[in-house]
Amino acid sequence: MSMRAIRILSRNIRDSFKSVFRNFSLSLASISCITITLLVVALSIVLSFNVNNFTKLVEKDVTIVTFLDVDIDEAGREEVLTELKKINNIDKISFESKMEIADEMMDANETYKNIMSDWDEESSPLQDTYLVKVKDIEQIEKTANQIKKIKGVNIVKYGEGMIEKLVSTFDLVNKVCYGIVLALIIVTAFLITNTIKITIFSRKREIEIMRLVGASNINIKIPFIFEGLFLGLLGSIIPIAVTIYGYKAIYTKMDGQVFSSIIKLVKPMPFVFEISIILVIIGMFVGMFGSWQAVRKYLKI
Amino acid sequence: MNLIVMQGVNKRYKNGVNAIQDLNLTIEKGEFVFVIGSTGCGKSTLIKMLYREEKPTKGKIIVGGLNVAKLRNSKVYKLRRKIGVVFQDFKLLPKSTVFENVAFALEVLGLPKDEIYHKVIKVLELVGLKHKAKNYPNQLSGGEQQRVAIARAIVNGPKILICDEPTGNLDENTSMEIMTVLEEINKLGTTIIMVTHDRTIVKKLKKRTILLDSGRILKDYKKGKYVDESNKNIK
């Protein structure tokens, strides 16, 4: 029984191979259809993954700078820290004293160095700060307000409004990309169904004869499903090549970043292969689904 | 043993045509039956229901122990493996050789390669086409193509062979050749039901003959009892 199943299956695979090449012009139509879709899908995935990456990077970089009162003492600083730790949304807290800030500024700029070099702990007009990282960027405003209420806190700064806008824009781009990918997959599945329907129409007779000599429905479907799978595989070759070489080229050309060093592109190395796998899977799925749908029509009597 | 039983069968097409009305028929194992009648009398519908290309609207049809009227679409193959079907237009795969066309029927059953080879050669010998095994259908005459189709229909040893006007496209001599092959197969134990409008054949062979008219059985001539009454039936 199982030997029989293996024989039937291997014959099915052989026949589906043959038929891809025997009906090559029609196969080519299906293949190019898959190719074009997968190219756009690849583009959308690249865009979406990178935007996702941008979001993460920006989120990581967002800091609430908490300036403490100028005349705060050691005990006061400790008190503020204890209060900060009570706030839920806070992830990490680091302290930067006014002298450290002065050093940083002097390193960065010669003019500052001249002015600031004779400041000491007492005379410095700078303020000690806590640098606060938050867990949830969407809640940043609320958290900032909570911090502001703490006794000993002077000013709270976090690039108000800008950050949320940026993040929500990224979020939108991401959703649009997912939408495009999903829509494309559905549209292609339909297109493939129709293209393969045309192919199969020319093989209606073959299906009729298969049914006539006692091939079960599954038996008839399997070669067509495998054929769809091959079409999907062949259709994903060009998009994969374009993704791998294209993305690497873009990455090198842009030096791995967009606008500033904060917004970095996803490194190409495992990334392009991950996309390739996604493309192959989508291609095969769409091809198989299309064939299966198309052949179903001829099995209903 | 009754191989085919039809009881109270009605077939009404969606366009309102009543093709078969209240038809009762039994066919025994080993019989050779002609189904005749004028165009539109329902003879094609009758045998299409036997190989489940059409479903009856009402009634019971048993073919080789299977209730065809209730057979689900996905189980049709079980019936098709018990019967062979031959058509007027042969229905051969043009891109496959004679051998491949016949072997096709065994490949879908998952038989091993050498078994397929032996069975195909044997059946091609029976229909007298062993020497043309490597030819393609378009290299054969109509009669030869029909013999390939017959070979394909009987290669898996079905109990029943259904023929839908197998000589419809052939001249008289070739038709008689085909009939000789069919009689040979019948002698080997296969029950044959053949739809035809070729009364010369029916007259000559004197088999059991069922005359249909407007979807009903008008006459059921026993073996050797057929008399041509066609002139009376013309309306």
C-alpha cells in the first residue's frame, strides 16, 4: 500500500515537472506574474523591516533628561532617585553630575573650554541630571509629567511631541507595508488561479481522461499542486537575486545609515537570506494555492 | 448475477428536459447489450449515469455493487476502476504514445513498472496493436485509435465495458473490426453495454437490444430476437 502511494506520488512529481516545460509559454505567464509580485513584496518587506528597526533605534535613544535644582545636595539627589524608581514606565536611570557635563562640553568645543575651565562644583551654573530611559515610548509624556512633580526636579526635557510623531509615522509606514504585502499575496493568488486556469483549460481533456481511468481526485490534484509549487519556486528566483544583490548594494552605498548615524539600516547578512526564505515560501504557497483552486473547477461533476 | 440494476430512474436536466423517465433495467454478468434509439431519446444520458458522468434525479442505480446514484464526487474513481469506457472520439492523449496512453490507466492505480509493461503489452496484443506501441495517436487510423482506447478501457480488467457510439466515426469495415474486438472481450467475460445508432451492426450481431424512446424503454429484445422496426418508429 505505501509502496503504491510512493509510486503514485513519484509519478505525479515527474508528470508535474514535465508539464511545466511542456506548457512552457503558459508556465512563463504564471512565473512572471509571481516574479513581479514577489519583487514588490520584497521591497515592502525590506522597507517594513527597516522602519521597524528605525523605531527600535529611536526608542532606544529617547531619553528624558531630568535637570535637578541647582542647589541640590547628596541627600536630595538620593531622594529624587528613590522617587524615580517608583515610576512604573522607567527602564533605566543613570546619573550625570554637573562636572561631567562640563567636561563633555569642553571636550566638544574649544570656546566652551575657555569659559568653563575655571568653573568648580560651587560656581558652575549647570545642573546635575538623571538620564531616564522609558519602557513604553507612547507613555513618555505621562512619565515626564510624573517626574516633573518630584521634589528637587527643576526641568524635564524629552523632545516633546517630535518623538511620538516620528514613532507613530514609522508605525503607519509599517502597517501600510504589511497591508501591501497581504493585498499583493491575495491578488497574486487570484491572478495565478486565473493564469493556471487557462493552462489547465488546455489540459481539460487530460483531467477528463485521468478521471475516466479511475484516478482519484487527490491523485489528479497532486501533479497540478506540485506544478504550482515549481512555478512558485521558479518565480522567486529573480526577486531573491534582486533582494540579495540589490540590498547589499544599497547598504554599501548609503554606508548603512539614513539621514543620521542614529537611524541605521538592518545589516544585510542574515537579513537578505531571511527575506529570501519568506519570498520562497510566499511563492510556493501562492503557486500551490492557485493551482489547487484552478483544478478544483474541473473535478466537480 | 445482476451486474447493473436500474430502478425507477428519472433524469431531469436543469433546463427542464426529461431525458430519462421511470426506467427499470437489469443487466447480467457476461451480457452484451446494445442501446439504440433516435437522437435525443436519452441513450447517452442512460450510459452517462452508469459511469457517473451524470447523476439521476430520482431512482436507484447499482453498478458492480456500488450505488452510483449516491456516489460522492470524491469517490467516483472507485466506480471508474471497476468499469471501462470507450467513446466515439477516442479521448486519447495526443502527446503520449500508444503504450503510454494504455499504461496511464495503470499508473494512476500505482502498479509497479514491470507489471504495467506486461499488462499493456498483453492487452495491445489482444487488440492487435502490439507493433504500434511506440506510435503516437495521430499516426494511427481511426479504427486503430479506437482499438487503443478499448485497450486502455480494459487493461485493468474491468467487469463492465461501456461504449458510447464507438463506431460513430468509423466506416463499415473498420466498425466490424471494432465489433470483432468487442465480441472477443465479451467472450473473455466482460459485460458490454454499447450505445449505437448503427443498425447494421445491431442486426448483424443479434445481441440483446434495448430500444429507447423519449427516455423510456420501448422494447427490450432478447438475444437473437432483434428485428428492425425502425421504419415504423420514424415520427
